[in-house]
Amino acid sequence: MKKETVLIQDTETAVKVQNSRIAAVRKKDIAKKAVRVYDKDLIGIGGAMGDIGWNTLEKSAVEDLESGIPYPHGIEGGLRDHRDYRRKSFTDEGLQMAMEKILGTLNEKFPALRFSEGLKQKETLHRMENTDGLDLEYRDAHTELFLLVKEKEGANLFDNMIVYYGRDFDVDGFLDHADRFLTAHLEKASLPEGEKVPVFFLMNDSLLGFLNRALNGEAYATGSSLLSGKLDAKIFNERITIEQNRDPEIAFTPFFDTEGVVKPCDKVELVKDGKLMNVFTDKQTASEYDLAHTGAASGGHDDVPSLSGAPLRFVPDAKNIANSLNGEPAILVSVTSGGEFTADGNYGAPVQCAYLFDGKRLLGRLPEFSIKSSLFDMLGKDYIGTFETDILPYTDKPLLQGFRMEIIR
Amino acid sequence: MISFPKHLYTDVRIEEIVDTRIRFKRKKLREQKTRRNKGAFIRVFDGERWYYGAVTDLGKLQSHVDELAAMATPVEGIEEHPVVKALEANERKEIRFEKDSVTKIPLEKKRGLLEEVLAFADDEAIVNTDAFYVDNRTMKKFFSSKGADLTFDKETTGIGITLDIAHGENKDRMSTSKAKSRFKDLKDAKGYFAEEIEKDVDFVKRAMPVEGGEHPVLFSPLATGVFTHESFGHKSEADFMIGDETMKREWSIGKEIGPEILSIVDDGGVEGSGLTPFDEEGTAAKKTHLIKEGRLAGRLHSALTSASLQEEPTGNARAVDFTFEPIVRMTTTYIEKGETPLQEIIQSMDKGYLVDTIKHGSGMSTFTIAPARAYRIENGEIKEPVKISVVTGSVFETLAHVEKLSSEFELLSFVGGGCGKMEQFPLPVGFGGPYTLVSKLKVQ
């Protein structure tokens, strides 16, 4: 019988803001543990939250073998890889002082606005070890700022949001960015003329969600993906490269999947120069459908590893947004909530908050509107590019992505 | 026994959770487990700030309480603070599910029920299935320095099934789920899955592109529930109004915001996903009319918001689990039933769409509903299925466009999702209502 242990330890301090003042401080200390045992092509798992002994969990895992859950795949082994991505970290007091400074400055500069939510400092440890010599450890710490912005004279629940998620949070740098962002928020602008205009996103969640479905190996193999049958075919604009990317520097996730698989450089190219190279898979999907194994198993600490989604990332393919616009006015979307793709790839979404944008500066806030396009237009003829940018420093290495889209006023 | 620190308000919520998860992928067993977890959430209040702690090592509860208390500033007379005064101090043991608890049902029976439901997925167009059975028993204990001493339970049991359907060039992923408070009621709901699977397959095989624009939209009870939740429910959560004079003016009690036929209720006492016998502050469940006959009649409160707005607490301070603090959330929210038979409503429509099931919804200034199954209506008849990406409307205007409510009415509960608010997702909620005709919404 082979044995594998999983430990996840999360600690967090959060400073919670309500009505532009600190209302609460929250501390978390949550441990999650699991033991997996493998015997005769079966897997048994015992898991719990809290300080439960490993022996107790192992006993549960052995009992769980009776459930008869098949796992006919070998386990990983012979690899020790310990990585620590922790850099800057706020103390509890430092975090409160940072939030006080941010609120003090924003309240003074923007008396017409109200702020809520807050600032967090999180630290995480993921460890996976097994009897075949696998010994993986990932440690990380990051700061997360999430402020909802509401106009005091407005009747919306909130009107905009400012976010940061990363390891190098700098209060003064953030305040400079917030100043530009909120000044533009209070400036009214008109939608650019024309039915189809350049629209930029801080990576569109609906698009990544839809691609997660289309590039899922199981959906691909069973014929239910929009991309089924198109491996090795050109599917998107030739500038587009999409990776399954587990590099913690970028993805803020462990560099190994829930089966303990580590890929070279922590990434696998799924789409390269517009051509479909791979779909993402776990061990089961790769073996069942004879697909390349990409190490995309997911699931909770005490779940049987399985395939659901993968951390996808567009590789930046352009640098200068203003040059790509060539003087044409554009839109930068700050808040779009509720958009969706139909099964055949048509996309529609309301845009609750957006800016007029010249590629360098935010020129004012636009009235609400809707956008319309399709997957193959967005990633085909209407694709403008994926840009590394410091215009909106919402993380340490932010990306902006642009498409020409139909505007419904 | 917790020793509460002096001159501070303190409460402790302890949760003991037993849950089961059984999962089949492509009709093969992939997971079958029962887990037991324990954790606690501690709150300390000094009149200025709250200090929260989420912990899993219950043996050290007292030291966690003391650690949080050390961060606070003790205030003599804290019990006279308006927020503390608004907190209820109920002492009760209310165990309603022990007799036929899901923990007493053998795993084989749960697995057998899931296999029976999966057997309905036999159409050749179904190329992949992912089905799960889940149940959850949560025992909660709540103690406060004000004297609250509560022990109560909550149970949910449910099945969810996701189908990948491919028929020629028509492909889609369809999901359906149902939750009940008791296993025997879930067993009785098998027929629901058979009907839903059949409708999903038919939809994918025949769905046509939609003609976008502004149209009348008829919502099913399920879609009505999401519409109510997203278009209005979040607006009724009073934490958005603290210290906000504009919001208080805009949402003043008595204001007319819909037609006279429209009444909206939130009720934490309804069994199902939204059941909240006591909220996470120990306040007992209440039935709250948010809109009565078209006029704003109430809103949802925690102790903090009720003290701030000088209204009665409603038992709506909820948290997704023991790792989060309570914030104002809905429980089971619904539109009360109308008087017009569904058939009569359909016959009255020249053109429009029926939204039958949904993928998701969201609500800001513009609310959206992403339909899963939708149908065109013409000359009083339901026609072919249509693919709609989103239906959108303004939360400020749409309720005024509610035109008809059916006499048919249904409350629903689900597993595998829930309501999201800021960092807390997914919170189980219940919703539903009658079939609801809205005279104009944007369809894309």
C-alpha cells in the first residue's frame, strides 16, 4: 500500500472597511489535512480541517478503500521541490496602518466617494509527500486590496472597484494609481462613435471561463467542446498563445497539481501562435482518451483528484497600446458583471463601469452600455492584443487585453 | 465553558459538520466520502471595532478569545451600546432533523438514488455526465456574553447533474440540481430529473439563435427567484445603507417601486437551502415583507444595521461557514403568487421569450440573467428553443415593468452553487415564486 499526505495551512489577517472607516479586524488560522492511500488500483482518502492526527486520517483512508474508488494510475515520486515565494509581508499592525493611510488619503481627496471592503495579508503553505519519494512544498504570502467605490449621491449599491493582488504592495504607489483612477471616475465622458470600437479588459473572466470549458480535455474528447476535432488546427489569431500556467509568480497557485504533477517551467502551451496544440488533462482523462497529460488535476484537499478547470494565461504579444490604437478612442472596462457566452460562442454582457481610454490615460467615465461579440471574432479578426501594462497595477505583472466589439448603447 | 472578557461583547459560534459527497463521472463512481469537520468563529466588540477569529483547533478556544480581547479596548457599559442592545439573547435547543437525519441513511441508499437519477441520462446525444449526491448536517452552538445559549441543527440533501450534450453542430453543457431538507423528499423528486434531462436534450438539439432587442420576458418560478434575488433582493440588504443618506432616501419605506400585484418576502423559517432558524448572531428567523403591494415595506438586517437604521433585526446576519463573519444576506426570497393562470399569461403574449432555467445571475445597477433554457413565444404559444446569452435590465426600473404574476407558485432549493457577496460564496439560499411577466427587458 502506498501513502500520500496533503497539508494546507492558511493564515490571514484582514482589515475590514465599512462606510470609509475600519470596522473590523479578522484573523484566520485554518489547517486542512488529508491522507491518501493507494492499493490494488483503488484510492482511499481521509481528510479533515483542524488539528487531527495523521494516524486517525490514515485509518479513515484505509477504511475508505472499501468504497471501491478506482485509481489505476501510478503516483508521482522521486522529486523534492521546495519553493518559497514569500517576499514583503505586513504585520497585523502594519496592515491596519496601511489601511488607515489609504482611507485617510482617499477620504480627503475624494469626499464625494465612499469606500468599503478592505485589505488582507494572506500566507499559505501547501505540502504533498508520499511513500514514493515525492516531497513538494509551496509557501507564499500576498496582499489583497479590494475596495468598493460608491458615489455618495448615487443610488447604486456600488459604482466601481479598485483591486490589488500581489506580493509587492506599495501603499504610496497604490495611492498614485487610485488618484488617477478615481479622478477619471468623477469625470464624465461620452462613448466613442461607431458600432464597433476597441474595448480593453483586465482579462475577461467570462472569456477565461468559456476557454476553460472549450480547452477541457474531457469535453474535447467527448465531442462537446466547441473546439472538438481541432487539435493541430489554426483556431485563433496567429498572435495568440494560451498556456496552462502554474508558475506561482504569476498564477498565485502551487506549482503542482492535486496529483503532485510538476511540469517543466510550470507551464504547458495549449494554443501556440493561434494553433491548438493541447487540451488540458489530468491522469484519468489523458489515459482514457489518449491525450497528452498536462498536469491539470484539481479538487479540494480531501477530494479524489479530477479534471475541472486549469489556470489559463494569455501570453503577452504586444507592448504599446497607444500605438495599436493609432489615435482611435477606446474603452477600458472596469466592471462588467453577468456576461455570458452561448454554447456556440456568442457573447453578450452589460458593462457597469468603463472609461474612455487613449491607450495611456483614463479620460473619463462612460455611461453604462452593453457589449456583443463572439469567441472567434474576439480571438480572430477583432483581436487587438494582450499587453503588459502599468496603466492599471491591479497585480505585480498586470495584463490588458483588447478586442474590437459591438457596442449597444 | 468560555470565560467572556469583561467590558466587551463577545460571541462564539461552533459548527460541527458532517457531510457526504458521492460523485459519478461518465456513470463511473469517482468519489464517495463522509467527512466530519469542526470549527469556530469568535467575535469581540468594543463599541468601535469588531475583532474576529476563525479557528479549527477548538481545544484552544479560550486563548483565541483572550487574544482577540487583547486587541480590543474594554468599555464599561458596552451592554448599552445600540448594536449590543439590538442583539437577541435567545436560550434554546432546537433540534429538528435528528429523527430522520441524513447521517442515518446508509451510503448505499444515497448512491443508489444517484444511480437511479443517472439512468435517466440515456439519450445518445448525452456524451458525458458528471453527477453528484451531497448532504450536510450542521450542528451549531452559539454563546454570547449577553447570555445567548443556542443549539440547533440544519440539514440539506441534494443531487446535481451536468450533461454534455452534442447533436451535430449543436453542443452545450446543461446542469440541473435539486435540494431538500430530508432524504425521503429528495427520493420523491426523481421524476423532476427525468423531465429536466429530457427538456435539456431537446433544447440543445433544436435551439436557434435569438433575435436580440427589447422584448417582454416571462420568467419561470426558478427564473423569477433569480430575478427577484438579483434585481431587488441585494438592494434590500441594509449594510449598503449604513451612513448613506442617499440610499436611505432612495429606498425609504413606503416608496412605490412596483405594481400593486407585487409583494416580495424573505423568510428564514422556510425549510430548504435558505433555512436559518437563528442567524449567525443568534437572532431568530423572521418573515420580512420587503415589498408589499408594490411599496417598499422592509429590509434585511443584522444587529449592526438594525441599530444604525433604527429598525428591528430580521435574522439575516449569515456567513458561508465558520471561517467568515456574518454579513447581511438573504435566506429564502420570493415573489408572492398572483391570480392569473399561466396559460392565460402565455395566451396574452404576442411576442416575447420564456426563460425556463438559468446558468447564473448577477445584480448591480444593471442586473443580468444568463438563461440556460429559453423559448420564443409568439401569438400566445410557446415556440422553438432559443440561445440567449443574457437578459438584462435596470434594477431601478424593472420591477415597475412586472405586468402579470401566475397563480402557479413554487419555492426551490439547489445544491452546487449559491449566492455570492464580496468574499463570501457560495451561501445556500432558497428562492422562487410564480411565473412572472416583465413587459420589457433587453435580450442578447
